[in-house]
Amino acid sequence: MKEKMEKLDGKSLDITQENIKKLKQLFPEVVTEGKIDFDKLKLILGEEIETAKEKYEFTWHGKAQALKLAQTPSTGTLRPDKASSKNWDTTKNLYIEGDNLEVLKLLQKSYFGKVKMIYIDPPYNTGNDFVYKDDFRDSIKNYKEVTEQVTKSNTESNGRYHTDWLNMMYPRLKLARNLLAENGAIFVSIDENEFANLKSLLNEVFGEDNFLTALSIKQRHEDRILKGDKDFHEVVEYCLIYRKSSSYKQFKKKKDNSSIEEYVYSITELEPPAEVIEMGNKKVEVFTPAQYRLEKLPASKKNLKRISIRGSLKEGNSSGRFYMKYLDGIPDHYGWLYKVPDMGNDRYPYRYFMRPLSEKITNGVYFQGVPLDKADFIEVPYANFIDMVDTFNNVGYEGDVPFRNGKKPIKFLQHLFTLAGLENDKNGIVLDFFSGSASTAHALMDFNLKDNGRRKFIMVQLPELTDEKSEAYKAGYKNICEIGKERIRRAGDKIVEETGKTDLDIGFKVFKLDSSNVKTWDPETANLEQDLFELQDNIKFDRTQEDLLYEILLKIGIPLTIPIEEVKVNEKTIYNVGFGSVLLCLENEIDLDLVYKIIELKPEDFDSKVIFKETGFLNDSVKTNAIQTLKKNGITDVRSV
């Protein structure tokens, strides 16, 4: 019997099938012959099913088809472009040219759940910016056609103005969510034009429970009015922040807590208490205003700090709760002092509480000493407002490339890195799939410089043509990708030049979106005989072994920056991927010498996957012997493309 190899699927991750697998794991009884039995699923979910005809939902024309588009696997590939890359052999960074919808599909297997942070600055849909029109029939063909023409803006006169924008964003956000790690978060810049729609969209994709905040960023001075005909001058824009799941930890900023400047009060008991009463199993000494003296002195560790019991503090700690339960409702007794034993964590075995000094004052107070475990720093939440007017005013000069409009400042992006917890993750991956002039890449390289981090970036950008009248076009940049790549080159070189550090990763591997390297049979072709003849060699004639290599890595879920060693045998190449995890030979006329070398390369401590070109063997006999020989030597996962 002729031995057969498993044929590699030429498609990206099938989201629909993955979702069915997850349902099968949770509810195995609802899956029959690969399909969901919704009647059984409803029975299992019971009362959690929404059956009302009228219910809250966020919808628009084309939503179902946009979802289907996200779930349709890509048949494209990413082809390596070493010529425009930098430090190809060592870098872990990626720059990908192409429609981000198709690119996100292609990254699903290799980067599923691996990205720590996503930042995007998508088109704001102001009527002047470009909104990509997806083609539901042939995305790759449509992409090639679009990139050869000047893109058009989505004007407000378009009857599907908001609809087109939502149909563009929805499938991309659905795919992006899959790439986030469970402890990851997404940050999306927007202005008020599509703020409401974007928040509803993110609520649906990520879940309302995972909304963290809407960060307001002041970008313009109040008196610098750009358009006098508007009802309001817009000085702020927004950044919506969502986590992937509850595994995400929101990092807080450290605040100096070493100061004792608030410890300035001293209480002296002038005579014995007027009475001793019991409150909550504690014997509390009560002093009238005439029986004690309250003084304000220079700050000292021996003094007390005065704390007003208001707002969340009423229930926020034991002192606040004690006051509200036992002292808040006492009539009159203005300014009376209550000495409660066994409370607090300071040098004193008691805590003083004081009633309001008059009926016009509603809040009581307590006095505490310097805590025994007082830390020099405490963690406090970041504000959801930042003033970056000066930073945004100077952003046009950042990057040393002719691209002044729409860039986000390095300082702003690094603030987002901090919010995302990247200071505590020196190896995290940051994805930006509307990367523009590559500000995110520039900011991350500079961020790594500060702590010798090894964080990686993945930039994705459609190669939109630059306007022939623009400064960028006149400088020789024919599309935005050329601007972004040049900015990363210059920024990296400048960092090395100014710091002398040579161990930072300032490189990037460039990949370009294209149709698959593998031919497909079209039964509708006019010349069926010629088509079948060409399929005898199923790899397109203008594609290289490296093109095919990286397509295979994407389809089997291997990161594009994994170490790859080229091993030569009789002038033929074996690719040793990931120190033997995958061994590939994509040559023609493969003989047993190559097979024996593959066996030598197999690591001892883990299994290898071996992949050949389907039509590459000398003959069927060699192919059969190759499979049997590999199996005898412990290699059972053998595939073909």
C-alpha cells in the first residue's frame, strides 16, 4: 500500500470551527456531526436564553455579513521582503504591508493569545479620512486593486456613512481580540464623531464587563480654534480601553508616601473624661471641649493626622465604619472627643474621634498616628484625563519623516504602555494594525531603551498611496508604508547613535500580503488542459522557497520571527525551524540523502514535524521509503504542501 502524507490546509485559522470546538468542550452533547443542535443548547442554558422579541441590541446594515467576513479564512500569505527589512537575521519585530483584515486572519494561528497590548488609531470617519471598502468575494484581489489607486474618503454625503465605518471596524476588532493574551488589553483612539458607535462595538466584541475607561486627552489649547463655524471647540480626544478578561491586572502609579507633613496635630487631655461608655464591646472615654486641647504643631512622627470622615471613607475602613455606626447619630455634643481603645496601626493603643464643631458641619473626624507599616510609596489609580497639549503641538517634528498629520506623540503612546503594564512585562508583544507612520514602533524602541526591555512590535499598514502634492511624495515616499519603514530605520539608528547601546532590537522583518504561493485549481477556467498541466507543480512559478516556507509557518502556527537555520545537503536546502521543532525540505528531486540528514537534525528531547513539497520527490518509491524511514526513526508527523 502506498504511504501517504497529510496535506497541509492552505487556509488561515477557521474561526467558526474553533468556536464549535470550544462549544463541544463545554457542552459535548449539543454537537452532532460537526453541527450545533441549538434546541439542545437552549435546554442546557435554561433561563439564560433571551426569548423576548424586543431586546436591546446594537445593529446596522451589513453587520451579519461583516461577522461572516471575520470568520472566513484567508487564502493569502505573507511574503518576506528582506531588501526593505533591517537586521533580518536577529530582529524579533515585524512590519507587515497589507490590508489589516487579511493580515489579522493570517496571524491567527501564529499569534493567537500572544499579544500583550493592542493600540490602534483607526480612521475617525470625519468625512476626510479613508475607510476601507472590503470585498466579500475576493479580499486578496480587492486588496491588490485598491492599493494601485488613490483611496477615496468616506464623505458625510454617503448614505451609508456610519455603516461603512462600522462594517470596516467590526471584523477587524473580532479578529484582534483573538490575538490578545488573557492578561492583555486594547487601546483605541477616537474623537467624538464615532465615540458612541465605537464604544458600543467594543462592548459587543470584548464585553461590557471588560471596559476599563474612556481616557480623555487634551490635545489643543482652548484659544486655538481651528474652525470658527463650529458650535463647540473640540480640545479633547479619547482612548477607549478594554481588557481581554479578568486575568488582566490594571497597574497603578506609585505615589510618594514618605512625607509626614500632614502629621501636625497634638491632643492633650486636660482632665479625666466626663464619662466612660461602652460602644461595640469597647470602653470609650468621652471628653467635652473643655476637657482637652487640640494644637497644631510642626510636623513630627509623634503627632497625629486629621482625617475627615466623608464620601467612601464612611464605609471604607474600620475607623469610618465605627464612627458612622456609633457616633454619627449622637445629637448635639458638638466638638466632643471620643477615645476608642485598640484601633488603628500606629504607635498609640487608641484612636481619637471628634464630633463636628457645630450644626453647620456635617462630617466628623478622626486622628491617627503615623502607621507602623507606612510604606515610602503607595499605589494610586491613574486619572482618566491627561493634558498633553504641548506634546501634541510638537508631534509633527517627531520621527524625522515628512508625515505631520494624524501622528500620535511618543510621550502619549508610552503613557499607554505604562497603563497596559508593559513596565512589568519586558518581553511583551505590541500590535498596531493601523500603524500609519509607525509611531508605535518608534515609541516602543525608546521604551525598551529605558529598561533594556525586549518587547516586540507588529506593525500592519495598508500601502496607501501618498498624494502627489504632498511633502512626503515630493521627498520620494510613494506610499505610507515607505514612510513608516524609514521612520523606524532612522529612529533606531538615532537611538544607537545617541546612547551607544548596540544590544537593543532596532530591526524589523518586512512581509507583504499576497495571494497564496500554492496554485489552486479553477474548474471554470477556459483552458482546463493547460490548468491541469501546470498543477503538476503546485507552486507558482514566480515564488521562492522562502515565500513558501513562511506561508507554511503561518498555516501551522509558528511565529514569523522564530530562528531558522539553513542546512545545505548536496546543494539543496533543509530549513531547521525552532531548533528542530519543524524541519522542511521544499526542493525538487528529493532523495534519501536529504531524508537521512533530516533524521540527524531531529532533537532528542522533543518531537519534530517534517514537511516536504508534495511534488518534490524523485519518484513515488523514494516518497514511500522516506515516510517509512522517518517513522522508524521516531518521526511520525510528516506532511506535504
